Amino acid sequence: MESDFLFWTPRVTLAIHGGLYMAGANSEVFEFTTENLTVNPGDFDSPAFRGELSVRVADRFDVSVDASWTSSEVRSESRDFIGSDDLPILQSTTFKQTPVSFNLKYFLQDRGREVGNFAWIPRRFAAYVGAGAGIAQYEFEQIGEFVIEETLEIVSGRLASSSTGTLGQVLAGVEFAFAPRAIVVVDGRYRWAAAEMRNDWVAFDDIDLSGFSLSLGLGLRL
């Protein structure tokens, strides 16, 4: 059976997270999509996956770097028009994000205690708060049939945009140590971010990349 202490104070934590991302979807391209297609803002919510590396720089402070990935695909039809064959006019909208951020975490209590010079005993629970900044890359794409309202012509096409913007975020969570080197992490964070619309969507305002994510992670202390 594994002992309930370590012979050193861990300095590095590697973690993998999975959870839910709730998109803000509060910009012109989303308004245009929800007004013209059978799409709701909540349809852009999606599963979220994140890898994170944290380095202990003081008793209660960690510096971390993480990379996340989210992807939603929404199938829809035109709200106001149908085809000449009385069939729906169909499309598919894909929204992907890959944010990368650097964060500073502050733990509200010590994560463990040293006993003499040769043992470190982890605390069962350790809560933290933090903030970070970084970049967010996105891809927004619509494929299918579209109506040209001036002529009522139905055309097939692909409308795409991709770019990178800056982000800022706040975060909070709790680590549960179920073994000296293994932890379960519950983490919540809100991200503010936006980026330019390009290519087929260049006439639109910046796309909103903000949103809230809640995740459950498994971490290893080294």
C-alpha cells in the first residue's frame, strides 16, 4: 500500500481536465446566425478538454500554462425560407476554439506540511483562486445552402473565418488529494476574449470568444 506522505515537497503538477464550456456567443456573427437560422445561443456550448502544467513557486503560489480545446457543430435550416421543393434549406455551423493561457494561482491554505526534513504530508483539500492571460485561436464555419434575399436564389457554399485574439480570465477551484501524488481537481473559470472576423466574414464585427467553463481534472504531483 502506498504511504500517506512523500519524501519531498512536490514542485510540479500535471493535470488533464474534461468538462463543459458555455459560450458567451454575444457578437454580430452569432446574432446573424440565430436570427436567420434555427440556431440558439446555447447550441454553441460544447465539451471542453484541457491540459495543464503547474509549477510551485512559493508555498501558496503556482504558475501554470494550459491549452484547451472546444468544438461545437450545429445543424440547422433557414428560419424564413424553404426550397422550391418544399424541403428545408439546410446548413451546418462549426465553432472551434483553442485557447492557451498563462496563470497565477493562489492557494487559500497550505497544500501540505513538512515533518522534519524528510517527509511531506498532503492536505486533503486545497482551494485556490487565480487569474491569467493568453491567446485564443478560433475557427467559425458554415456549410450548406443559403438564401440570397435580394433575388431569393438558393446557393450552396462554405463561409469560413479563423483568427487569433488575446484573452484574460479568472479562475477558482479545489484540489482533492486522494493519494500523496494524485489529485482530483474541480475548476471553474471565466474567459474574456475576442478576435477579428476574416475571409468570408470580414464585414462583421469581432467575434466573441468569451465564456464560462467548468471541469473535472485528474492531476499528478511530481
